[in-house]
Amino acid sequence: MITNTELEKKGNLFPTKLVSYEQNGDSICFTSENAVQLIITVVRDSMLRFRYATDGIFEKDFSYAIDEDQPHGYSVMDITEDDEFIWIITEQIKCRITRKDMRTALFDIEDQLILQDELGFHWEESFEFGGNYVKMSKTTVDGENFYGLGDKPTSFNLKGKRISNWNTDQYAFSKDLDELYKAIPFYIGLHSAKAYGIFFDNTFKTHFDFCHERRHVTSFWADGGEMNYYFIYGPKIADVVTKYTNLTGRPELPPMWALGYHQSKWSYYPEAKVKELAANFRDNKFPCDALYLDIDYMDGFRCFTWNKDYFPEPKRMVEELERDGFKTVAIIDPGIKIDNKYEIFKDGLEKDYFCKRADGPYMQGKVWPGNCVFPDFTNPKAREWWADHYKTLIAEIGIKGIWNDMNEPAVMEVPGKTFPLDVRHDYDGNRCSHRKAHNVYGMQMARATYEGVKKYIFPKRPFTITRASYSGGQRFSSTWTGDNLASWEHLWLANIQIQRLGMSGFSFAGTDIGGFADQPTGELFTRWIQLGVFHPFCRVHSSGDHGEQEPWYFGEEVLEITRKFVELRYQLLPYLYTAFYQYCKDNIPILKPLVYFDQADIQTHYRSDEFIFGEHFLVCPIQEPNVQGRRMYIPRGNWYNFWNDTVIEGGKELWVDAPLDSMPIFVKEGAIIPKYPVQQYVDELEIEELRLDVYYKNGKQNSIYYEDDHDGYDYKMGLFNLRTFKLTGKTKEIIVQQHVAGTYESNLKTMKIKFHGLPFEITSASVNNENVSLESIGYDKESNTIILQENFTDLHLISE
């Protein structure tokens, strides 16, 4: 494999002088003297697509990443030219193409340079495989920083890094490892207070160099395929992330139970062990919504089967667990055991759905069942066949969620731990080798799983998890970061990886809380729970080889502290569910790194410990042992200490106390936070009173609360409510207004409103513009709370 070293070396080829260009709708095709063609497509006013063909022949335009429903359209598209350049101008950006060598440069509409080619597009022929290594180099300005690329286990800011994308099973992976379980070839650049994004939509092994080799050059290249990338202009990071997520697709809203606390291990079996686990959660009053079955529930690790010695009546067991409030989630891997008595193997063989080597024999490899064959999930008929097999688990047994593992694809005892590169794939009618299909294999397995679960769980919503994925995989599944390690370094990595995934369009993500490999101390487990309850996906998972990893096994102190934080997550479920609504509807990530929150503050450009949870919470985990606090950066604005309501003015670093039963949590002034009572599982209680925590601000602030049935599809028919709360704070008065949009008939009857930080004593009140007595609204001076009917429209509190 070539590297990026000495890009000018002999063997690289470049476009030569431009000889012609032609417009066809929203695309312009440029042709050079040596037959290189460049097609620039105006996708939107802020988004351009660049495709290069070295011999004038483009591949079929097909992508697994791009959402078919992604919006198109632009307001302006003008083309101008002079003797030196051709310009494409939209309402927000200008693209300049140089006639002498077809290099490009991109400017904002005010002529500020955003990004330009250094050497630009170049390529080198691959004599071993055919085709080309395709490369692009861009100039980098002083102070430019880079973010994204999914869950790479390295520093949040990618400046100075070199990274590759090749989905790989990495047990107990290490810091700064290049190739992990996912390939998300999308990054964000930030300089001069303006942000842009590059999405390199190429599924071959791809590489990125962020000023690692040369200080002022950023480059990306692939081992095959086309140079095909999208330029996305912000100018805010939030704009770039939203547009990229819109381009590659949004998930649908998950069921609320999927946002609860989940417990998993390799493995809980037999049935008596699973029942004991469930009983311990309820006896310890530790909230939990889902229990996981790893590979040992199967008969000899054969997919879609049950080991009847361990689980003699799985349907009964699953029903009994559900009556106790537990959803059952089961694992499914891609390897199908070679066994002529195994119906799925025989059926897949007959239908010719398994991957084959270049010369015709089936791809065989060893995984948990022994020697296996593997479905070609890039074949749409094979995906449909795979989806139909979920009928037994979902519709007949009652499993509520499916967890896809080992789908990089992982193969044991072979070089590279995956398929040989000569394996052939259908690729939805675009036949190719594994070099091209490898990075999308797991995504397409997750897609088949999603379609099957959705079909058989209906009218409820599907819940699926995948380890491996590619850009756009968020449409089909949640994810986790794979086989991490029970160490403080991996706690630090967990924090960064989930922030990075959110910046890369994949918000519904979490880590193996406590670490998969090795055994955490009680302190490490506690600190990881404290972080994990603020991750969109919250699951404890361990290998089981090193000891138990349930909260009560670490002693009473750890049990009490972790229960306190998991109860906090359950209180904040309406807040988190609202954040999911914003993610699924408006592409807004659930976790926001500080640079996303305030890119104009240079102090945020290298911060990675602190993050914003939803719209209003600032969270900073403790990531070192034996400490009673830490220094952290408070972003600009005023923030309430969650534990004691002390108001801190941001824009500075300070010390925050954090004994083991605490962690630094702050709430933005003006926020209105919806809360549920503590439940042992989602919908255990019929919520008739919603608590609203109102954080006083001298000024105005809006907050929202989304509500629906927590599952099912009635919300897509308009049966939901979006409540908008508007806070107006003054020196001696505060106004809270509520506007309800929607037709959902909520169970809510009252709202208990608690005020934080009021600088005055309440002496009078009006509700819906009518004066009322403080007694009539249940005013409690000590707790600063009142109780109103859920449909109030206006609350006015005054100090006279």
C-alpha cells in the first residue's frame, strides 16, 4: 500500500490544462487535456460535490451513505469566467477552478478563503488490483483545527494526526489506534471562526493526514474507487454537523425504554441466572429497562436458535421478564455455522446468499460456532432473507431488541482478522471485491436487522445496536464503541469517543460502562456510571472473564452512588427524549463538545473533557483515581452548579469539588428542565405530574419539552405535543409562558415548578393573566415550588 509520503514522487499523475466545460442541470463537467474529468454538483447553496474520473469514465453513481430522502435545492447558481479562472457562485459560497491545472478553491460569499487545493487531485495506478489510489491534498492555515471521523480513540482535536478507516475487530484496543470498528470518513475544519466539512464518500480503505507529515497540508486518499467528496460550508460547526447528518440520514425516534439503563455480559445464562439478575435489580431498587443475552443463549452459537438446556422455554422467560419491566435484547452475529442439519445454512446455500471467493468457493472462516459462511449483506435479496429470520426472535419469542456484533466482519485465526480481499460482493448490483465492500458490510447487516426487527416488532418501534458501521449507519441502528478496557485511560477515551460520534452524525451511542476487558475497581465503575448516564446509550457490558460487573458487587457505597446517578438519568428521561426528538427531526447532536457550543472561544478548540448534554447541561466527568475534584473549563455564559445552585460566570477554568458521590454538573441559566419521578423502568408509573426545574435568568430563554406515547408510530400521524416554555426574568419578577403545539392527549394533570436562584421573595402571582393567591397554587416557600394545571399558558411571579 502506498503512503502519503512525498506526494510529488514519480508515479503520481495530475490533471493538466482545462480544455472545456459543460453544464448539465446542477452539475458542471470540466475536462482536461489528459482526459481527467471533474464534475462539480451544487447540492445546496452551502454544499458542493466533487467527483473525479482519471480516464473520462465515471463509476455508476451509487452510495450506501447518502440518504435517498435528503433534501436538495439551491437559490442561486451562477457561472462566470475569465482568462485564468472559472467561478461557480451560489448564495453562500464561491468555487474557483483554475484553468491551468483544474485545482479548486472555495470562498464564502464575502470572498474569505475557506479551503483550497494544495497539489489537489492526483492518483497512482494500482498494478496489483487495478484502478487507482486516489488522493487529494489541501492547504491548511495557521490555527486551523480538525474534528470528526467517528469514534477514533485519540485526542478530540485531530490536528497533527494521521488516521485510517478499515473496520477492524480490536479487543481491548489502545489509545491512538488507527483502525477501529467503524469507518466514518467525515471531518470538520475550523479556522478564522468559520467551519466547513469534508465527507469523502469512498468505502475503500481511506486515509487522512491532518498536518502530520507537512505542517500546512491536510490530505485524504483511498486505496481504490473514485475521488468523490462533499464540501459542506457552515460557517458554524453546528451548521456543518446538521447538514452532514441531513445528507447521510436521520434515525427515527427510538422507544423510550431504549434510553433507560441496560445490563449485559458475556454471558448471562442459564435462565436461572437471568432471573436472579432481574430479581437483584428490583430488590436493590436499581432502575433497569433491558437485559441482554450474549452468544451462549444459542444452540452451539447458531444464529436464530436457542440452547434448550439453558433456556427450555424462552418465550415464557421473555414474557415473565417483561412483566417485571425488563425488555430482552439478544445478540446476532453474521457467521452461519457450516452444518448440513442447520436449516439457515442449508437455505442460504440453496439461495446462494453467502459470500464467495474470487474463484468460486464460499468464503469460510472461524468464529464462535466454528467454521462458518457469511451472508452477503450487500445483496438486497440476502438482506430481505436475513430480515425475515427475525420473525422467530421478535414476533414469536418476544425479544424486543437485536444487537449485531462481529460484523466488521471479524474472522478468527486469519491474517487481518477479516475476509480475504478477493471475496466478491453484489454491492446492490455493482459487483465488487471485499476491498470496496468491507467498510459497509456491518452497516448493511445492521440495515437488514433493522428492517427485520421493524417488520416484526410493529406497531412498536425497533431497537437495534451495531458494532461496525459506515457513514449513514445512524439511519438503521444505535452503536457502541466495542471491546474497551477497564482502565482510567479508557474512561477518558469513552468521553471523547461519544462526543466525536455525535459530531459525526451518530448520536445514539455509548460505551461498555466499566470496561469490557479486565475488572474495574469500585471507584472506576462509579466514575464510569457517572459519565455513562449522560451518554445517549447507557449499557454496562463486560466479558465476564474477570469477575462480576453488576452495581451491587462493588459494595454498598458504590451501589448507593451508582443508583443515585441512574435515578438521575430516569428523572431526566423527558429531557433526554426531547433531545432525541431534536436529533431525529433537526439533526442536532445530543452531546455537544464545547467547540460545537462556542467555536468563537478559542479556549474550546482543544477542550474534550467537558461537554453539553442536550441544550442546557454542562457535564465534566472525573477521569482520574483518588481525587476529590478537578479543574474544568466553564464556557461563556452563566451556569448553575447542579448540586447547590451556586451561579458561576463562565469563560474561565476553575476548580470544582467532586467527591466520589458527585461529579461536576452545571445547568445553563434560563433553562427549564422537565423531570419525571424515579421509576424502576420506563412507564412503570403513569406520569400525572411533571416537574419543571426553572433556573432564573435576568433576561429571556426558551426551552422545549416533547411528549408522545414513548413507543409506536402515532407520533408520525401528529399525535405528539411540543411544549415551548419561554422564560422572562427581571429584577423582581419572573414570567414563564407555555405554548402547546400538538394533538396528543397527555396523562399529565399538573406541573410542579421549582425555581432555582430567584433573587427575590415571591409575594404575588398571576396565572393565565388572572391574579391568584399563593396558597391556591400550592406555593412552598422553603422549596420554592408551586403547582399548576398542566395546560397553563402564563405564570407571573412578583416581589412587591
